[in-house]
Amino acid sequence: MTITEVATADVLPRTVNGVPVDDLFKTVDAIKATPSIAKFNFRIFNQWHNAAKNRSAVDMFYGAGQEQLRSKPFVLEADEPPVLLGTDAAANPVEHLLHALAACLTTSMVYHAAAQGIQIQKVESSLEGDIDLQGFLDLDKNVRNGFRSIRVNFKIKADVPDEKLQEVCQLGPGHSPVFDSLTNGVPVSVTAERL
Amino acid sequence: MTITEVATADVLPRTVNGVPVDDLFKTVDAIKATPSIAKFNFRIFNQWHNAAKNRSAVDMFYGAGQEQLRSKPFVLEADEPPVLLGTDAAANPVEHLLHALAACLTTSMVYHAAAQGIQIQKVESSLEGDIDLQGFLDLDKNVRNGFRSIRVNFKIKADVPDEKLQEVCQLGPGHSPVFDSLTNGVPVSVTAERL
């Protein structure tokens, strides 16, 4: 059952899993009427400090047909641990990637479960990914630079039968923007100019 | 010129761009002697709070042949802005993904430039990515759930000719684990059990 099919039923409580489902269905109806408002553009601005230390500011984005302001930017840090020649002042870039994936799978699952009226009590997830640094260090051209594989294990508390629990879990990979981006790949252009 | 070729020259100062290059070359030599120490395993543990709010703990990882401890976990938050039915308590998952990409491209460029003895004074990058929510909302099966494209623009301050500046910039996409993961895709398994 998709959000579109449920939206027409209009028999759900106002909030499920903390998600304002009436607003979710209004959003769906608004996009069906004006598909262009579904186009979002997300942005960050990153500044290098030293060695592996750098920092991103996350502020405005475009969506729902207009620039969306925030009261102040979020700041995200990055560093590497000593064994990777950093000072361990923050999580490293691939750990941030795992967080992005966990967060997106979880939110996608929780939103789509809410749209179906499925109440979830608790969600935890453990993620791990394997990287062989021979790729990054140009030591073996047969070794890729990035993750060879990532494993995600969810633990979910919800009053649903076992089979439904598996269906609920799959709402994440079935809808998550980060999961799709990471598993299917995204074209990324990189340009440079002088500062 | 690769790190391996430079390592044999052994004529560089101790630190370039804040990167301890002698240690970098020692790492390269150690991995050439024992390739298995290049295998790393990164992990996070995520807990859902409510609606779009969830939080990851980033702690131990495996690398250089042993478990690597941290004195305390890093905590990474996630939420969605009001227009996406959240409370805007933190950057959202796709913004975290852009941060991971910016951080990794920057660090990869800075490390490999350091290995070549190229001093960099400043690096900034602006990233943007396009998502059409008709995918996430099951409204158009021809629209993907994730980013359609991502654009990265670097501004670099370094005393090198224009052509070399472009080469330096490309050290990022040429080595970055997050860039490779995101552009070429990673197999991700998702399993669930009852909590």
C-alpha cells in the first residue's frame, strides 16, 4: 500500500510515530496538484582547517517552490583518528556516510510506517562497512577506494507479526534517498577555481 | 606520481598541509610489507527518537590489524526541517551525505598533495544536490528516490600554476573513499530483528 492509496482513506490519527500524518497527506496532495514543488536542492559549504580537519556549514536549501531559511547554520566537523594521521577531533568522512545512511533508512521507514498507521516503539541500527586502504594509497589498482560492502542490522520494537516486521524494515531501503544514492550511484561533478 | 613513488625519494619536510608525511610514508611501507593491515572496518550505532529525529554514536573501529578505541564516542544527530515534517533540530540525512563527500574529497586532496610536497594554503568547497520527492513519496516510479546529481565546486589557494591547480583538485575524486562509494555504488545489506 503506497502513501497515495492511504491518503484517500483519511482515517488515521493526527500523529503516528511523531510524524504529522495529516500534513504528510496534504504534502502528497499538494505535490500531485503541482509536481514541481517536489524538487529540492540541498547544499553545504565546507572549509578546510588543517590536515584531516574540515567543517561544513549547513544552512539554506530550496524546496516546496522557494528558498527555505534556517535561523542559524548547523556545523558538521570531520577529522581522522591518529592511526589515519589525524587528531581524532571528530568522526571521519566514511563514518559520516554511515550516519547519513542510518538516519535516512530510519526516517524513511518511520515516515512510511506512519503513513500506513503502523506504530513503532523503538528502532536501533548497527552499521559496518569495509574499506581496504590499498585503494586510497595507490598500492593495488584492483582494490577500490571506497566501501567494498556495508551491512545494516535493524532492531525494531513494534506490535506487528514477524512477517510484517520485515516488511516495515524494507520500507527504509525501498524509499530512502541516501540508500538509493549509495547503492545505485550518483553522478558527481567536481570543478576547481583559484581562491 | 603516486605516494609509492614519492616514498622512495624521502626528501620531503616532516609536515605538509598539517599532514605528517614521514608517518604517511611509514604507513605505506608497512602496508606494502603486510597488506592485511590496510583492511579497515568502520561502524556506527543509531537510535531513533521520534519522527525524523535520530542519533548515531561513532566509537570503535578496526584497522591496522587491531580494534581501535576512542576515549569517548562522537554523537551525530539528524532531523528534518519543518517543510519535511521535522523539527529542524539537526541537519538532515542527505545534508550529512554531502558533508561526508566534501570532507572526504578535501582530506583526500590534502593528503595526496602533501605526499607530493605540494603546499596548500586554503580550501573551500560548495556542494549542491538535486532530489525530486516524487520518488520518496511513491508518486512517480520514473523518479529515483535519491540524488539525481551532485555538483562540487572547490576554491583552492596554493602557489601552483593553473594546470597544476586542476591536477591537485582531481587528487580528491581520484582517491576519496566517499566519492568512489557514492559515484560507483556500494552493495548494502539490510536485515531486521525484533527488539
